[in-house]
Amino acid sequence: MQAKKVRFFSGFALVLGLAVLALPVFGQGVAFQASSLPQQARFEGVTETMGAVVLQATGTGTVPAGSSITVAYSGTITNTSSIANLSGSFAGVACTGATCTGDTNNVGTGATIVGCANPTVAPTFAVAASGNQLTIQVQGTQATTVACTSQMGFKLGDYILVSQVRVNVNSLGTSVTTVNALMSGTSSFSSTNPITFTNANVPVASVIPALTAKISSAGAIQTCGISTKVFTVKVTENYPAAITSVADETGFTPTVGPAPSVPMQIIVTISGVPSGMSVGWNSFAALTNPSTASGTLTLAETGAIQTSTGGNLVFSFTSTADSTSSVETSTLSFNIGL
């Protein structure tokens, strides 16, 4: 009699074990490990490129259609976000944009699943932004049960990557030294398929001034004299990509527009010049006291000789060519006199 009881419980345990193994692998959400590839940004910049955000799955699960992942930046997003912001890797195969369709455990066959009213279509990603928030949405068939809903599948090591996002850094103020991205998730079936993050707040940019300036004085000037004096303003990049051209900026965000249509400007403001005195810039081709630049840096000046009326004199220089891999300098030479 005792032996029969033992066999009965063993058989029950075996049946229970088979029932557990038969549960679908998509019956759980996805836990992401967030990380980033921060880069440097100019605090003067009104549309600076942020470093990439990486969201990597720490196990197997799915994200149902109707769910979303939000990436909130410290400042306002300034370019037009789209699916082109998204790339990643599923099952070891890299993908970009619309080709990112999940791992092999996604649910979206195009056929009606037994017990479901409608066929489930393949899940897709969609990307949009408003204010400081970029939202990644999972689209597809949405039903009243998770089993009948399209689901984006993830397995251990699969990841999605958000890049080419531009942010207005200048609006954050001069005291800001870091731009961060904060992740959050909203699941359409939060009880069975939650979206969670480890290290949800990551840095995407280190903020520093673009240039360091050093000024050489013209010395004392006699307002009744006729000779001119020379003074210089030496500017040095604080990191290799601090001075950029339109071509550089386009290369930073090649598939997500718009890129800046105006190159970086170096603005020299001269104050305290007595009325009647003039200041002129000595070009890079000037025969005497020319301006100089290192490496491939090429600057174009938009001003001319300016005569003071008591206010500020402003000279603007734009970058037409430069290197983004080495620190460059330019010494801008000026004449001042009557």
C-alpha cells in the first residue's frame, strides 16, 4: 500500500513538470541593462550630438504591441527623430531601422492563433520624439490577451541602440557638466510582460566650453597718434571636434536630419574702443601680421574694418574646414588705430 502512494506522487510530479515545460517562452517581459557611449558636447551648442544609448536584454522575454520605451534627455531634442535613430542586434545579427524585428521568439505569424479572434501581424518598432523625450513604440496586433498580441522577442544579449540624437545643451546653463538619458518602460501587459531597467539613468555627453582664448594686448595707444597697433586673439580647441564645419555636423548624424546648416562660429567681441578708432582683421593671407591656423583648420571672416561709435565691435569667423581628430588652434590678428 505504501509503495502505491509513492508511485502516485511520482507520477503527479512528472505530469506537473511536463506542464511547466510546456509554458510558452514569451510569457514574460524583458529586463534591460542600460549603458551608454557618452561623448563631449559644447556648452555653447544649441544642437549638440549625444552619445548612443544601449539597451541590452539580460534574459529571454517579449515586449507586447502597444508597449513603449521612453528615453528622456536632460535637454530638448532638436532634430527630427525617426526609425533611423534605432539600430541593434538580434541573435547576433546587426540591424538598422526597420530591419530590427526582434529575435526568433517573437509572436506575429500573420495567421490566426488558436483561440484568438484576429491574425497576429509581425511586430515592428516606431520612433518619435517630443520635447526632451524619445519614444520607442512596439507596433502590431493588439488584443485583450497577451497570447493574441504581437510581441517583439528578445533573448539574452540582444540589444537596441539609440543614436544620432541632438540636444540643445546651451539652454541647460553654464553650470551643467553632464547630459543624461533616463529610461522608463510602459507595457501593455505590465503584469505578465513588464519592462524593467538596470542602471536606468546614463550619461550621454560631457559638457565643456568649446574653446580656450588667450588675448595679447596692443598696449597703450595715443588717441592723437596715427600709428596702428596689433593685438591677437588665440583660440584653442578644448577637444578635437570642438570646431566643426557643416560637413562635420552632417557626418555626426548622417541619417537623422536636420543637421546644422550654419557652421560653428567663433565670435570675437571687442569692447571699450574709443569712438573714432578703427579695428580691422588681418587675414590669413595678409603680408604683415597675418592670422594663422594649425592643421587643416580654415576660417572665413564675415566682418570688415569697423570704426567704433562707443559700442561693441563684433567679428565673426566660420569654420569651412577642420580636423575632428586633432586639437587645432588659430591666432587671429587685428590692427587698431585711427
